Amino acid sequence: MVKKIIIRCPKCKKKMKISDKPAKYRCPHCGEVYKYTTLKKVISYPGRVVVGIFQTGNDIVKGIKTKYNNTRNAAKYMQQVKKNMKSNPNWSNVEREKNRMKEAEKTNKKSFFDKFKKK
């Protein structure tokens, strides 16, 4: 829904009610054609422009803070990993677990000759 605004006619100085979209409007009192442009719309609402600028600034600052915190936390984690790797190279046991799983799979597999063995 288009918002209605009240402006003054530049010729007769009487109030007229127009919609808040750029277009040409005729004054109902004197018949003067008034051109309401995007520039006039911005000038008539300086508060909204200022609020928009501050909101954009706040969004930029929040984004930078979030990225900084994420990077800092990642760096702390990498320092811990490096510290633990120096003191004990097998601290994560990932490779040892992989090898253990492979060995378990090999022992569970039945060979072709198992069919001929007596039970």
C-alpha cells in the first residue's frame, strides 16, 4: 500500500495530499503541476536516510567482529592442535583407529577355503 504524504504547493503554498511515489501531481487549489522526484523524496525524509546509513554501518561492524572472532577461535584451536601434536604425535588416534578397523574387517572376512574346513 502506498503511503500518503502532505506537502505544500510551491505556487499557492496550500497543503496537498499526494502518494509517496515519484510522479507528477496537480495542485487541487491552483492547478499547478508539481513534479515529485526520487531526489525530493530522499530530501523530504532525511531521517530515514540517516537511519539507513547507520544501520549499514552497524551491519558492517557486526560482520567484521564476527569474522574476527571466528578467525581468532580457529587460531586458538590450531595452536592447541599444534601443542598436542608436539607432545604426543598419536594424540588423535585417527590413523591408529583406521588401521584397527581395517584389521577387524580382514579378520571378519571368510576366505574361500573356510568352506572346506571342518567345524
